[in-house]
Amino acid sequence: MNAGILSEGKYEVLDIDNIEKLRNKKIIIYGAGAYGNKLYTFLKRKGLNQYITSFLVSDKKANPHIIDGIPVKEITELEESLEEYTVLVAIGSVHSGEVISLLQDHIVKGLYCVTKKFIEKMEQKIFDEMKNFPLEQNKIFISCYEGMGYRCNCKYISEKLLQDRYPVKIVWAVKDTYGLDVPDQIKKVTLYTEEYYKELYTSKICITNNTNQLFGEKRNDQYYINTWHGFGPFKKVQASLSSNKKRRDEIKEVNSKYDLFLTGSTFYSQVYRESFFYEGEIYECGAPRNDVFFMNNTIKDSVYKKFGISSCRKIVLYAPTFRSDGEKSFDYYDLDMPDILKALNTGFGSEYVLMYRFHHHLYAMGKCQGYYEGGIDVTYYPDIQELLVAADVVITDYSSLMWDFSLQRKPVFLYQNDEEDYRDDRGFYCPVSQWPYPRAHSKEELITIIKNFDNEKYIHDLNAFLEKYGSCDDGRASERTAEKIMEIINGTP
């Protein structure tokens, strides 16, 4: 929070116990993310939504254009005066200070800040009401990447439950238009709406692939499953990234709510204990999303058909991860793709087509489309596992997708032109020098290792690596998880 603005008293902190002061005022909510949507749901429950005229944001590219019929406007496009409006700043503490400073250029009738404490109280009030609804024993509530659609481990668990016709009801949390690919048999609810909270708090089982406070309070008889979303001894996560006691205590508190963690490698059982401070049950069943690598399917054909790729060509997928400074991530994606394709043609004796996919944290920056001339942008393709099935070669840097892809024993090349900086910023569980994937620190070096690739040595090193860190994947992870879910539902785990 901007201490200067606070001391000047130019805004007030919104008081949840005095929310009626907003009645009959013309309201604008600044923020269309989690805080803004949660605030809107609370005001709607109080009958105050009729006074909200719009949502206001700093950048519309990262936000929806409409929420529950209410327009979302960008502040740079704002034409009308704000002097008749009460503005509620609901964007979290990190950026609220700068937004309040920005709003000082406008005359407003009232300016209020929505704090984390307000949101916590709000969700507690909703929970206290919702917990009185009966719990549905066969209902499963799923939140994948905080509403980003039908993907990752959660998708393949659901596919198994649907395919084998288990007697369950599945509810999937989505945001914006991300729910378009969710099957009709699954109920969709929009994040942080009243329906979202009701489905959440009446579901026996809640599943996510991330660790956060998305699920809020937990009812006594609810069962939380975390599938996580990356395996192998690569980038450090959670408490291994922070020595701050408050942050470490938060990690421990959040993860203590889970009853079960699934893992695709025995190494990650140790990570859950040491980096997540998790003390509950761990199920070394494999990663459900990786089942696709062990079965006959038509995924490769469907990807080729969707993107109009000739069957005589092969695919190289470039999928780097993001940096802590997201905007600078693109500075490191400087590969000369025509030279890469030539090297692949020379080294592997086939003609390759390029697909590239950037991390979802970079979606809103507007730089993805057309980034590599002649390449196929698959950044927004919902399920990366399908792309990994279709690809013949992967180039990445530090992304754990290298683990998933190499389960097929296909070549992975690493382009790490900032290894020292990334190591100092993020760190690794295992030294990069011990990873089995050929790696390069320059564009020229990458060309050389592609041309001189030794597949026999690669497979030998890869098998030893997977054995050391304990790959649990064998194509039956979804089946094991579905059976586990039914044991929980039937009370016989």
C-alpha cells in the first residue's frame, strides 16, 4: 500500500460491516480479477449490484470485456467524469497503491480500498451460510489453474470418470471463455459467483492442480486432492524459494488443508514434504495427464489435421518457461528458427514444422501471435499433453514438461542462454549438469548439438535419470485415481 496516500486520508478502507453505506450510490469497481469478482458477488448477495455501472481496469487485454452484463472499461478510454461515482479499488495490495495514485487525477465522490482482510471476512460470511447446505457425497468440484479450462491432470481424471461411467457429478470452475472445451456432461460454474461458492461448499471432493487459497474454508467432511502440475528435479517451488517466515507459514497452512497429493515421481514425494510442508497422504500413482503417452490414440492425427500439417513432416515444439520478470522473458526467446529447422532436417533426416507455445503467465502481453515467422502459434491450445503426443522433438529451457515429453523417449534439447541468472533467481533441485537432455547456452551451440545428436547415449542417460528420480508413470494413473476417489466417496479408503 502507498503509505503517503494512506496518511493523507484520500481514501477509506471498505468496511464489510458497514457495506450499506454504498446503497443508492453510483459504483465503479476498479479491478476485474479475483478481488473484483469476489467483491461483485458479495455486493450482489446484498442487493447492491444494481448500483454498479461498470468495472474499470488498467489494461483490457488481460481482462474480460463484460462481467454479468456489466461492461469492463479501460481507464485510458474513460470519457465520462467520475465525480458522481464511488470507486471501489479491488485489485489486491501489490498494485492498489499505484491505482489509487492514478485515481487522484480524477475527482471522485468516494474512494475505497478493498483489502485482503475484507475479502477474507467476505468469504467467511459466505462459507458460514453455505456450510448449512447438505454435502453431496458423489459430487466432485474441480479448479484447474484457477479456471483456465479443461486441461492438465484434472482433465484426465475427469475423462476416466466419464468414460467408465462412475456414479459421480463433476463441477468445473472456469473464468471468462475458458470453459468452451469442458464436456457437456460436466457442469461449469464461473469463478467466484454465488453458484461457484454453493457448488464448492456442497461437494464431497475438491480437486486442484495448484496450491493456493482458492478453496477458502473447508468443511469437516470435505476431502481435498492436489494433483500438482510438474514433476522431476527441476525448478524449485514453494518454500524452497523463500526464507521468509510469514511466507513459509502461509505455505504450510494452505497445504495442511489437503488430504491427498498425487505424484508422478518418487522424488516429488520428498518435494511435497520439504517444500510444501505437507504431512498428509501421498499417492505415488503416476500423473493422470501422462497416461496419453502409454496408449494407442488418435491425438497425433487430430493435431496434424487441426493445423493442416502434412503427414510427411515432423513437429518440433518450442515451449520455454517464463522468467520472474515476465516482460523480459521474451528477451531470451531469440532462437533463429529457420536455422533450427535446417539443423533438424540435417540431423534427423526429416522435414520439420515449428510449433511454439509460451507460458500462460505471458498470455496477456500480446506478443505471442506471429512471434516466429512461419511457425504455428499453439500458445492458446488448451491441452499441452496433446501437443507433446504429436511432437517429435521438444526444445525448452527449464520447464518440467521435459519430464513428461521424455517419457516417450523422444529427444529433448535445452536452450539455456541465461542459466546462471535463472539458477540464481529460481534455483534447481538437481544441478542442470546432471539433467540427461543435451543443452546449449548459445544459438550456435544448439545448432551443433542438434546436428550431432547421439540417440543411443541419450536413451541410456535418460533411462538412468528416470530410474534415479522414480517415474511412477505407466499409463494407469487416471484409473488408480478414479478408484481412489470412489473409495473416498464410499467411505472405504
